[in-house]
Amino acid sequence: MKKYLPLLAAALALTACSASPAETAAPAATPPAESVTAETAQVNAFPVGTLRSPREADDAEAFYSLYSDSETNKYQMLRIDYAKAEQEKMCEVDHESAYSCFTANGNVVVVWSDSDQYGFTVISQDGTTQDKPIEREFMVDAYDENAAYELTSKSCFRLDLQSGEITRTEAPLTQLCAVYGIVDNKVFVSRYVTDTPLPDPNDMGYAEMYQAIIQNSMIEFDLYDIATNTIQKLFDWEYGSNDAGSAQYIGSRGSVAYFTMSQWDGNESSPTTNALRGFDTATGTWQEVHAESAAPGNFGTLGLSRDGQLEYVVLNWGTGTLAFYKLADGTTHEVPYRDTSYGDSSNGGFPIALTGDGRILVTDGKVTNRDKDIGYGLIDLDAYLSGSTDYTPVQMWQDE
């Protein structure tokens, strides 16, 4: 079976909080999380550049993806060159599992594992590669020009992208729930705040206890500053509340973190309203930005960022229509698209990424000789928002 692993990943829903990777010799229980302010003492902080999130990765010149073949355990590193409107094969990444991709300093970085061996590959724009071994599996939560960072409930790990060395500092992230993205060059996280310490989330013998405890917890949302190793509380919600249950983090613009909040009337299978709310981390205040009626069959919401800044939010993903909200001026746009869910070869118009030259990359047809993988097209952004479907097809790489 072949599949794509695009660098651009869907935003994380707040209801999908997952436990952070366990550290070596983790205790059976961790202490209850406490609210920690930005005045927390600095301990072994790392030097930090401009932080980006692999979950919100974007590139002004190209769109990158890994095309994998599970039969051969080989990955093809592909690049859509926006200027050429062409998808090219950069190189082959011959590893069993490639589980994180991001761009740094004009290069593509792929983190991989082979049984009990781990490492990452730096891929230059000309397709040349350099493999670097690392001592263990590394899950990338954030990265800058020089390093990638992994957060756990006790630590911040730094992976040096030059040497491959992993260093660690203790971090005030007790009972870490999830990592969402970057806000104002800090990492946006959530943590469980409980009266009873949570057991080790990786010990399945305590799974029922773990779930029982978090049912009565608060979910605290914080900014973690890697540069100073401090944490700043923003707000909290009760676990299972309407806010926590419907919120989806979309992205950030400046100091504002944006969420979509869905509302249901009765027992409908899809929401009736999708609202966009922003939390200003500088002032500690909420902003009610925009609400959009959701069409029957609404499938979700998503955000589109450029240079790490949220620009558009799709608030109504209905049957054949997308409702775009533009943050810069507050305008809304109805955009047609053709659904790809049922293998329709004429699919098209679903937004993938914003380009640096004022266009947008969208789905456009299928690649028939690649097991009907999705094809792509490019179109001027203003024309797209005006309802045009005159896409320039991307010449797709052919699987040999």
C-alpha cells in the first residue's frame, strides 16, 4: 500500500489530548500539575531561534511530501515546485519508518527509525542527502534554525541538527496533555491539573485509573518558553466541558491563538454553527471573531498559514462549498470544491497550502498510475476566493 506523508498536518483537536512520550524509568505516578507562572526560575534554558511547528509547517516556494511503499519500506521525497507547477522526486529515503518531516534552513529534515536504530536525514534542494544517527526515537514538537525540540511531562529535549546530539533540561510541564503549535515564539501546550497524581500513561495496567482521574480534571493551557524554560498560564477548561469538547486549535497570528468552536442543536450528526474565537496571550482576553452557519454534512474546520502566521480559516466545510474567513480584513468567501471522499476522479478545489507569490495549492484530480493518489493544482488566491475553478494543473511525478 502506498501513501503520502505530507509535511502539512491537520490541526490538533483539543479533545484528542495524548500523553507525551515516556522517559526512561518513568515513575508509576506523577505529582498533580500546579499552575506555574512566567516567574518560574530559569533552569538550563536552551538558545532558541525562530520557532516553528511541524504541525503548521509551510514553505513559500514548495510543498513537500513523502510517498511511501509499505512493500519495499522505501520513501520518495517529493517536492511541488510552485514556480514550475511541477512535482519532482528529490531523493529516496530508505528507512523503515519516517515519522516527522520539516523544513529548516532551506533543507528538508526527515526523522526516521530502523528497528532499534534512529536518526534523521538532511535533504538539500539538489537532492543530496546526509544521514545523521541519534541515540533514540525523537518526536519533534517544535524546531528552529539549529535544533528540534521534544517536550515531555518532565523535560525539554534538544536535537542539534548539525551534530545529532540530544541534550536535556528539566521543564515545568507536569502532566503534559498535548502540544499544539507556536504562539509568539513560544510553544502552546495543555496540561492536566488533577487532585490525584496521574499514573504512568504508558502503563496499560493503570489505563482505567488514568481515564477516571482525567474525567475530573482541569485542562490548563499554557505558553512554554524554551528560551527561558518558563511556563505562563493562559486559561483553563473543565475536562469534558462544552468548550473543551468542541474546541479545535487552528493556528496563531501575532500573540493571538485561534480556535474554532462548534455548536450542535439536539442530536444532529454535524454542527449547526462553527465559531472562530481568539485568545490574546498578551492581554489575557478572548475575542469573538466570527461565526458561520454550518451546512448539513459539515466535515470540520481548518486553518491556512503563511510564514507561521494564520491567514485564513475554513469555517464551513460542507457538501461542495467551503466558507473562507480572512483574518486580515474580516471578509468571508464562499468557494466551490468537489469532494474527494468517494474516489471522484474530478475532485478539486480543496485548499492545501498558500504560496509565497499570492497563489494557493488545491486538490485537482487523481494520479491514476499511483493508485489514484490525489493530484494538485495552483490558482491565484483572489481568483480562488472569487469562486474560480480555473486551476493550473501540477505536473505530478510518475511512480516507476
